[in-house]
Amino acid sequence: MPDTDDANPMAFHQQQADERLVRKLAGRFRIVNIAWIVLSILLVGTVVGTIAAAWNIYVISQRWKVPAMIEARDPRVPSLFGNDTGWYVTMLVVNVALGGVVGALLIGYEYFFLRSEVLSNRHLFSGLPR
């Protein structure tokens, strides 16, 4: 019996496109995690900056596995982004109040770009076709 991908070239190409998108999203989230670490290192030097840096490192330690979850197409991924808008507000307030503008830019990128990409492609994490 022929493989379903061989029988349907369009499904195969869609699967390949989905895999590329998943890898791209995971890679972008890894870059954001690294940017948060770099920002946190740069913030150390003042008491207030150190508090913001410690907060950022704590949050990133909680979110470090998200790129691997994206690559594994874990069904929990969309809920991490969809139900967690309070996290973005908290990070924005902490970083604007204690850390400055760069943290706010990272939050904006995560919220308006990465989050919306994941949520608009939630089918990738359901195991169901579009």
C-alpha cells in the first residue's frame, strides 16, 4: 500500500511547509530567550537593574523549554501563548519600571509577533489538518 505522502503530493508539501514553520517559530523563541539573558546581564550594575535582571532570569528559566515544546508540536503550546496575557503585562511593567525600553521592545516582539504566529498556526499543535 503506498504511503499517504506519496499518494498526495500536496499533503507532503504542506507537511514540509508546516515543519519549516515550526522550526522557524522555535528558533525565534530561542533567540528571544537568549536576548532576555543578554538584557539581564546588561542590567546588572544597579540595585534596580539587578532586580529586573533577576526577575527576567527567573521567567526565562520557566520558559526555557518552550522552543523544544514547539518543535515537538506539543498540544499545550497554544495555551501557553493564548492564556498567558497577564504574563506579558507583568513583564512589561517590571521591565519598563526597572529595566527600561529594551525589555519593553522584547515584550512587544513576543506578544505581537511570536504569540500571534503561534496562535494563528495553532493547527500545527493539534495533530489535525487545517
